[in-house]
Amino acid sequence: MWEPSASITVLTGENGSGKTNLLEAVSLLAPGRGLRGVSIQMLPRQGAERWGIAATLSEALDEYRIGTGSDPASNARRVFMLDGEKIRSQAEIGNIFSCVWLTPQMDRLFLEGASGRRRFLDRLVMALTPDHAKQIAAHDRSVSSRNRLLSERPNESGWIASLEDSIARHAVAATAARFTLTEHMNGHPSENKEFPRTLIHLNCPIATRLQNSPALSVEDWLRGELAKSRDQDRQKGSTSAGAHRADFSLSDAETGRSAEISSSGQQKAMLLGTVLSHAHLIKEARGSAPAILLDEPLVHLDERRRDALLESIAHVESPVLLTGTDPQPFERLRGHAGFVSVASGTLKPH
């Protein structure tokens, strides 16, 4: 059991000491698959059959007890608890607790496939629209079922059409939430000049159509596209249209420079600026900001931007966890943050 001494915590220790494990545990308290995005079967510690995480959240006069872990009836399923009661929808947790994160693996976000970028964007969206996780999960289940049905029973046109109807409904709802978030983010001012204002560009035909057409009309269009692509999709074993085909990019609002052609340090600054701006936006919109989990956040940043990041974090009205191998680079946060040493999964004040 661990109780932070401040809203900002700096976790330091050698590689493999358990710092990232703690961040992942916190991330799993929010809707979604957590910081690593692994399957439920991979979450128990070696040798354990089940896993579980619980926390008490306090805000003003309110206090909530939330938890998640293996379903006692089946280790292949996950359950969420709120104040001792099992809940049916993750959105109930999302209304109370949300979080966003950056990890060293995400330094390659703009060099690799679109799936990682979608997960990052959807994590931001969930903080504004807690129901988004449910929409994405339902969409992906329908896509998977359609792929299987096209492969095994392609003549079941009625069944396939019902799945395409589900894909269209959930894809348009999820895309509308993504679009709303990007519009809010692009209109939000930068909080620190060292992290220039960054624009999010949503690359998605569904979003493009939603700008000029009502949602029901876009659903009809998407259903038509799915019906026309059945033969092609059956041959490829995939679904060619839907929310899972979306992508996004970032660009510097002043220069127009895209993240794809920026240096590692510039990309990191864009991502950090996006996360910090998002925290302020959600604070304004919902009254409480998401938790921010930053794993090795100072890597790739020059000294000027390191100082700017720590200065910004010192004034963020949000729970923040940062990790590093050495406490010295975080000294600017003394007086604002609690410093904790991590060794073999044990936490000690530093």
C-alpha cells in the first residue's frame, strides 16, 4: 500500500526496479488496456494466477474507492469496482478517473504504424468522453466478427449486414468524439512558450464527412462502403473502412512543421506540449484534470526544455507521476513534489 505525499511524485531507481510497473498499475485504474496495452492474461506477475489493483481517490469533499482486476469467475475477463460494487460500464470509472501517459516507446510514435497513434489519441479522448472506450471496444468486436464471418460464412449476408450496421454506428460515434477533442485542442492556447502550440490533424474520411453531413447520413455512407467492399475484404481478411483506419498527425502551429519531419527532441516537445495542454483543457471542461504519467520524460529534451517541462509540471493541477534513473535532473521540483526511490518493487522516500 502506498500513499503519495504530494500531487506530483518523482520515482527514481535503476532500470528494472519497478518504476514503470507502478505507472502501469495506475493506468489500469482508468478505462482501457493500460500503459502497455497488453492482454489480460499477461498482467499477473510471474507465477500468479490473478491480478488486482485498488485505489482511494480524494477530491475536495468527495472520496471514491475504485479497483480493477481478474474476474473471480474467469481469469480471461476483467472487472471494475466502484465503492465496493461491481459496475457494468467502464465509463462510470471514466467519469471519476482518467489518465494519459508518455513512455520511451512512444518516442517513435511518428515513425511507426497508425495503431499506436490511434491509441494515444483515444486516451486523450477518453478523458473528455468516458463512453469512448465502450464505443471503440464495441466497434472492434464487430470488425473482428465481420472478418471472421466473411472468411468462414460469406453467404450470411443478413448477419454480415447487421455487423456492418454496428460498425457504422460505433465508428461514427467514436469519430465524432475524436473530432470534438481535436477541435477543442486546436482552439486551446499553449500554456508554455517552450512547448509551442501544436495542432492535431485527424486523417480520417469519416471525420471529413462529419464536418459537412449529419451523423445518420455518414452512417448510411459507411454502411454502403462496407457492403461494397465485402469481396475485397474477404480476400484480404480485413475490414477496409471504419474507425480503426483513422490516423492523426501533429504540426507546429507557428511554423507548420509536421512531427514526421521534426527531430526527436522536437517530437518529444510536441507530445509533451499536447499532454500538458490536454490536462488544462480537461480541467476547464470537467473541473478535474486527468492523471499524467511520464516515463523517462526528460530523454531527448535539451536543458532549456527540461527546465520548461519541470516548471510547467510544478503548476499543473493534476496528479503527476514521473520516472527517471537519477533524482538530480528533477531537483527543480523540490518543494512541489515527493521524491521516492524504487528498488525491487519497494518504495522509499528519497
